[in-house]
Amino acid sequence: MDTHKATDFVTTGAQSRESQSAFHMLKLVLDTMPQPVLWKDQNFVYQGCNAAFLNDTGGNEHSIIGKTDFDISDEATAKKSRAEDEQIMKSGRPLLDFEIVQRTHGDGKKWVSVSKLPLRDDGGSIIGVLGIFHDLTEQKIAEDSLRVSEERFTATFERSVCGMSLTAAKDGRFLQVNQVFCDMLGFSEEELRGTTFQELRHPDGLDLDTDRLDLLMSGEVDTALVEKCYLHKDGDDVWVLVSAAMVRDTQGRPLYVISQVLDISERKATEAVLKDFNERMHILFDCAPDAYFLLDHNGVVIDGNQAAEELTGYHRLELFRRNFSDVNLLSTSDMRTMEKCLADVTQNKASRQDQFTLMRRDGSTVPVEMRSLLMTVQDFPMVLNIARDTSERKYRD
């Protein structure tokens, strides 16, 4: 046997075994990849694919290798794929990360990112096309859900009947405000963006429960319900009720604060008027010359004035939640008369005026004329009992 031929045979056999081993290793690597991969020759005939591609198409190597796109796809899809392959073969440039939509069983669809690259031999000549596919369906569904969620939030934010704002947790800057909030303070959205809510606070520090809001902005609590006084652009006070919540990232770090803001200026103005009215009424009540006893329908004392304390010798707190018989202010017979008087008044009968003998704390007695009137305090029916000392009149008589 020719020694050279024998040597060539051995060498050729060794190279063949090495090539087969390398191909086998490459196939293992490709089959391990989660992305579908295929390769075609220069005639656009499938020469191979990995396990992910077969799993994705539901075929096997015998049904893929040796076929073209026109054999395994519908005509429209095959024409589009052939045009892409021809472009790559002609230009020598890859097509990277372009998206396609594929139909699936049951009229479903999935989104796929495709990259196609030219395959070259050792001499640099193009001998085929390599295709790599990445399923984007879950990502697209997540993006679509996020888009719908953002659209829903935007619609709620913009169409809310109360003011709404989004502020940065880091420094309190307004990131987003709706038109109601702008109208509430007289500023445009452009003027408010970049401004901090601290800059809008009333300079006299009229805010209530600001400590809770400070804790929210520092990230120590997640919600806050506070009354705040802002300054309108024209300088007027604007009282608001703020319901704020902290939004955090997946690591629990504060991102921004979303707030619902309700204008309560009219309520605060009404409260101020009522407070002033109540203070004036209390002055009139407390400074009246006659003794005033405010009773419930059972004759239990709810309040009294200074003259009542002087007339009875008891402090009003000693009479609170007690009736006249508990402290022996009236005799048994007078108490029965008083109870009948209260019953008549609470049944919307005319006010009663009767004569009584009042027993004071020190044991002395004093004749009094009592008149009872039905009135309503905070939607509750009560009786105002007015007692006048008639000692001087009896003395003159």
C-alpha cells in the first residue's frame, strides 16, 4: 500500500471525526439556547435548526430540513421571509431586532423579535442566512397592561372632581397636577411644575397636623390625612383637606406622593362664623342676670351660667348630669311641678312659668320664678330653664 495514500486516509479520517465532534458540540450548544435558531443555504433551503425552533413550530427535523418557507408557512409569510433573506444575501448586512406578529392555534397571536444575519464561508462568501427568534409575547402583554393602567390612571387623575397632584418624595416638587388643582390655587400647570408644596404653604403656619405630612414625606408612614392652608396666587387663603399616599418602588424606597385635595375654604369660613357666634352667645349666656339652666328632656342639667352658680351656691360642674332633686334644690312637691312643666314643654306645649322655693347649698331658701322654653341644640331638643330671684319683689309686696 502506498504510504502517502495511507497517511492521507488516516488524516482525512481524523479530520472527519473532529468535524463531526465539533458539529455535535455546536448542536448541543444550539439546542441548549432558549431562543429558536435556524439556518438556510444560499437557495433559501433549511439546512438545520435547534430544539427550541422545533418545539416552537411543533415539527421535527425531517419536516423542516430540505424545505423552504413556502413548504412550511402560508404564502404571505413565506414571501415576506424570502424578501428579507434576499435582501441580506444581496447586501451582506444583517436585519436586527425587527418585530413580527405570528398567528397561533385558536386565532391567537404572538409577538416575535427576529434577527437575521448572513452566513459566510472561510473565504467570506455568503452561503446562507442565520435566523434567531425571541418571543416578546409576555413582554407585550405586560406593556399593554401597563399602558391600560396608565391610561386609566391618567383619566382618573384628569377627570377627578377634586384636585390631584403627584409630588416627588425626595423634595416635594410637583410632578403632575390636574386642572382642578390649578384652578383651586390660581396657577397654571407650568407654574406649579417644579414648585414644591412647601412653597405654597401659608407663611403664618396655619396648617394643622403638618407633623403627619412631614412623616409621610420622609417615608416613615405611607398615608396622611391633613388640613392645610395654601396661598392662592392672588394672596387669598385656600384651606384644603389633603389625603396623601406614598408610592414606593419594588425595593420599598419612596418614589412619589399622590394626593387628593379637597377645597374646604367655605367650610372653614362657616366654622369661623359659627365659632364667633358661639363665643358671643356664650358671653350672653354667661353674663345674663337671670340664672340659666340648660336641661335635657329628663331634667338633667347640661350647662348653667354664672348667675345659676350664684343663685344655687353650686358650681355648674357640680350640677352637670344631675337633676334638681339629686342636689335637693327643690322640695318633693316642687319637683313634681317641675317634672310636669318639663313634660308640657317637651310636648311642644306653651312655655310654662311657675313659682318655686329653691333650696341653696348653704341650706337657705330663695323664692324663684322659673320659666321653661323648648329649644334645639345641635339637632337635640333641650329645655332652657330661666330662674329669677323674686325675693325683693316678695319683700316689697
